[in-house]
Amino acid sequence: MRRKVKTDMREFIDCYIAFLDLLGFKALLKEKRNDLYEYIAGLFDRIQEDWYITVNKTGEYLIDPALVKRKVMSDSICFYVEASVPNALAGLIATCNYFQVRLSRQDKPVIIRGAIVRGNLYAENDIVFGQGFVDAYLMQEETANYPRIIMTKELIKQCTGLNEQGLDYIKRFTFDDEDAFVAIDYLYLFYGLSHERDEWKRFAQFVFDRVDAETNASVKEKYLYLQTNIKRAIKKLIDYEENRNA
């Protein structure tokens, strides 16, 4: 059942909500990279047109991509899906995963910091607000800290409407970070899709170069985090392939 809360005649809907911040985007705006802006804008259409996350063997969508809605505000992006939709959380995670991987493939990669929560949301046309939106924004702004998209373990434990494929997707494409948050494992997906292609090598080199050259301690810490997780993601895929072939 779709859970609704009415306040002053407006309908608030129970949703899974991802609030994402494109890191370094303001600096890119100064470069007047029209090609990059067009690419990012086009990603929103491609999420629905060529979204490839399918159920194993059956070829069916994990979730209908059209059910994942969005609100874009310059360098801030909100994806959301009604919690009553089967595999809602898995579909939202997959959307964020897809989005970050695509941005990482650029000549100058764009990385994301974000958070996923469950909460009430009012969304109609260009209007989006609600406690869930605020909670996702604050968690991204105050807690995510690194280039990652996080959620709590409790969010996954209390998640409803997951079938076997949705649960398997969440288990495979998230990881428990050191501060006890769960993070989307886009580096694992990116490496698995592209490790033999120049785009992965270019991304890894971009991160390693920033670690070596950066003098700002706060920025350097973020790229050190990425460097560590590149190595973790590579090991994870190697272990997965070895176990699958055993």
C-alpha cells in the first residue's frame, strides 16, 4: 500500500531519497565546459533509455527506471522513488551507481558525495520538499564527508519490498565502510565494467595524481579515500571471480 500523509491538503509520500552533490562542479562551471554540461544533462535521459540493471537470467528490469524520479538544482541532484515500489531501494542504489560510473568516465572525472534516507516527500512539477529531503541533504552535507554515497545499516535492515534479485544487488554493490555506514560500491561496478578500457585507467591515474599533487589537507584526504577504495574494489572483483569459477 502507498503510504501517504496529508498536511494542509498536500500529499506527502513515503520515499527512498538520494541527495547527491557534484564535487568540484563550481570550478568546472568557470571552465565553461559546455560539452560536460550537455553530457550530464543527457545522462538523465539515458538513465531511463539504456539503464542496464536487469534481473539475472530473466532479462527483466530490477525496477522500471521511469519510477525513479529526479530533481536537479545546479550541482545538487535528488533521485527518489516511492517506498511502496518493489525493489525501490535497490533501484535507487542502482540509479546512483549508474550515474556516478558515467561521470567517472569523463576526461576530467566528476565525483559525488551523497546520502540515501527514507522519509516523507512532497513532489509536484518543480516543487520538492519534505522532512525526507531535508534529512538526505543534511546527511550528505554533514556526514558523508568523502566522495561516497552512504546510508545506514538500519535503512537496509528495515527495507521492505525487496525480492531475491533486489537483495542480491544491494549486497553485491554496497560495502560496509570503516565508520559503520554502508556505501554504494560504484568503484566495484566501474572496475568490473571497464578495467580493460582506457576510461578506468584514466580515472585511476586521475585519483593517484591528485593524491601526489594536492597540498590542501582536506582535499587530499578525499582522494586518499578514493585511492584506498580503488584497491579494495579491485580485490573485491578478483575475489568474486575466483569464487564464481571455483
